[in-house]
Amino acid sequence: MLVHCFFALTASEMGLSPLIVGLILVSSVVFIVGFTKSSRENEYKKLMDSFIQTKDESD
């Protein structure tokens, strides 16, 4: 026998106002965008550092 147990609370039942829910969503998007941007910059920096090291070693 397959029994489905679903449990969910609405935002108002958790005491979250629409303002707080919006703030959570905006801050989540800002975090994801910032993390992605910093990850790309770090990867680019590592790539350039390795390129410079291999060029110096060949001289």
C-alpha cells in the first residue's frame, strides 16, 4: 500500500509577511549572481596565473 505523506506550511502560517518573503527572494538572487561572478573571476585568475608560470618556465 502506497501512502503519501505531504506536509507543507504557507508563508503566513510560518509568520512570514510578503515583505520578508520578497526580501528572502531578492537576497537569494543577489547571492547566486555574486557567487557566480566571483567564481568566474577566480577561474580566470587561476588560468592566467598558470599561463604566466608556464611561459616563465619556458624562458
